[in-house]
Amino acid sequence: MNGSGTYARAIIGKDWTGGKHLTHGGGPGARRGLPASPRRQACGHADTKLARAGATRDNRGIQMPYAPFRPCFLGAALLAFMASASALAASGCSDRGALAQPRQPRQPQPQQQQQRQQQQVRPPQQQVRPDAGPARPDAGAGSSRLGGEPGFFGAPDAPTVARLNGGTIATVERGRGGRSVGFKITLSDGTKGYYKPEQTFSAAHWYAEIAAFHLDRELGLGRVPPVVGRRFEWSALRRYIAGDARASEVIVGEDGFVRGCFVWWIPEPRLQPWRTSSGWERWVRMQGVGGAVSPFQRARVYVEQNDLRHAALDGGVRVAPGPDAAVLQQPRSRRGGVAPDMPERPAELSDMILFDFLTNNIDRWGGGNANVLTRGRPGPIVFLDNAAGFIPRQSRNGIMDARLHVLQRFRRRTVDAIRAFDMQRYTRRLSTDALSPVLTSEQLTHLETRRQTLLEHVADMQQRYGDAIYSW
């Protein structure tokens, strides 16, 4: 009663002759010193009595009588009702019959009926923001999503995942390149994949590849090739690394099997290391160069260069931080206007920096950018080799924070997907893998910590530069 009465007083408690709210407590118009209108003179006595009985204020602070209707208004309404009842009786119909008879709907014209039928069969139009890019796939849960969502560069994941999970070993080749132990395996149906067994090497986490694959699909990126967890008999693989000292790093179970991640072997076009353009950091920044020493290099080299620079500054000696930083500090005209090799490249790099921060993958930019790969040259970037991520017992990393802080321009739909990320749904996705649980509860907590840190950085950039940070 109290809430509805307040709303009724706000709507009905008006002087309809002049459009002003009545004020009570000292007679009609006494509070504002307004002349009494004929309506106010007729209703003033009753209003004054109501005010003495107790008044309240509406939600805007205007004093109103507690009773929502005025006597004059009620009298007019009563007279109108009696007149309508008399007319109804004169027409020969009883009140009950008139009220009980349903109202007949008006028959539409043929042209209007045809238009309504067309509107009913017309499919609903999806409103898409101009800068939103392709629509994000429906966010379902579990393995059912693999059949309906766009996967690796738009190809469905389900057939590839099924082949990776099934089939027996046909041929095995020793993995080439990289510090960790790996095998290129061809299955009996011709499916090829790269197998990384569980090992003691600190930058080869088999579970990180699986977790990165499912995180990529949750965010709608489609840049990580399909990955599954799988067990193979160690005797079928061991002879291909005979004499290799790294063989002792492989962890073999008591049953003679090893567990690991099986990454789909990406077909043509061949993967090529991205030829880094000096000063590319400007592509993902609103202004400045993001620091004298670029964090997009090996973590060890980055730390050494920073230490040398700080030591030189503390000693009063000014030294050049390196050729890349010297190029970055030059004005654009002196740099010759470094341009991206592809129009999409800045947005890809922005997405990759955000993705690597979430996975805590510190190994993306080491070894001559061997892990920044494109499909052909020039071609789109592939987020391959994520085994150094999801480091146990580590929530954040200094160099990963430095890489994130360089970033000032973002793809809007990527940030929206990170903001809408559902940890429970992601956990359900991980549980569909044959080797689940893939991540520990502590690793999931660390992922959420990094996500919140990322969103805080985006909010800081938006507060500083506005919506201009959403460049794609």
C-alpha cells in the first residue's frame, strides 16, 4: 500500500486545471501564495481536512495528501459511471450480460493480414555492432560445443579432436627443434600430430597446451590448433630418442605408459616465423614506445638489459639500451613510417599479448621469435606452443606484467569475451578431456587473478584515452 500509494500520489495528485502540484497544509495556494482557482475553491475545504489528518511527501519531495484521490475527482468519476449505467439499461441489456459478453476483435483488412503474416515468418535480425567483427559462437558447455562452434580459423574442431583421440600409431619421428622432448606421430588413419609427453623440464607442461586450447575456444579466438590429452606406451616411443640425455626427463607411469598432449599437426601453408618489424610496439599503443627496453624478448635478456640500464643510470652514465629501443625512440619520420606487413597484424598482436598474459606463457618471444608463427608469409598468426604457460604455484610474472603494460589498443570483441568469461563453464570444458583434471584449483584461481588484472589495465587505459583504445 505504501509503495503503490506513493506512485498514485505522484501521478494523480495534480491540479489538472493548471498542471501544477497542489500544496496543502494552509489552505488552497497558501504555501506558494498562488491565487485560488475555481477548482481549488471547490476542493479547498476537503484538501485542508486531509492535510490536517496527515500528509506525506512523494518520491520527489513534493508534499501530498495521504489519500491518493480528491473528492471532486471521485464525484466526477461516480457521475460518469452512473450515466454509463443508465445508458446501458436503456439499451435493454443487463449489466451482467454486457460485462460477460466478450469483445469481438476487429477483423483485419486483407492487406493488413498479409503484412502480419509476412512479419511472423520473417526471421529475427541480429543486431551487430559495426566494430564487433564476426559473431562469437554460442557459449555452451562441455564437448557438445566442439560440434557447433567455429574452431581453428573457422574449421570445426569435432572431427579433428575425434581423430586425435582415436587410432593407433603408424609412424613416429623424433621432434626437431626446441628444448623439450617431442614426437611427430602419424596415426593409422593418416592423422598427424605432435606429442609432448609429461617431463621434468620446467617449460614443457603438457596440461598447459590443453588448457590453452580450451581457453582459446572460450574466448572465440580460433588461433590455437586442436589439442587432446592422450596416453601412449613408452616402449613405442623410447627408441626414437635412444642416446638422448633428455630421455631421462620423461615421466613414465608404473604401467609403462606416458601421458601428454597431442597437438594437431597444422597442414599447409607452412608455418613461418614472423619477421618482426623494428618498432612494431607502436602499432598497439596510443602514444609513446612502452619503455626503453622492450619486454618482447627472452625473459633473461630483458632482465639483464634492465639491470644494466639501471646500473648505468645510478652511476650517472647514459647508455643506449639497445638497437631496438634506439629505433623505437626515434620520431616516426626518422623511422621511415614503419607499417604493418598486414592490415590485421596489429589486432592479432594485441590479441596474442592478452592471451599470453592469461595463460602466463613467458616463452612466446624467446629464441628469435620462433614461437610467433604465421601460416605462410604473410599470413595470420597462430598461437602455437603454449607449454610454458600455467606455471604451477605462480599467479603472475614480472615480464608478463611488463608486456601487458605496453599494450594500449585492443580489439573490442576480445575484451568483451574476456569480461564475459565464465570460469565454471571453462572448468566443464576441461573436464571433457581424457586426462582431466587438467588444471588444479590453484591454477584456476591464478587464471582468474590474471583476468581481473587484465581488465583493470583495460579500464585504466579507457579512463586515460577513452573509447579510442578499441581500435578494432
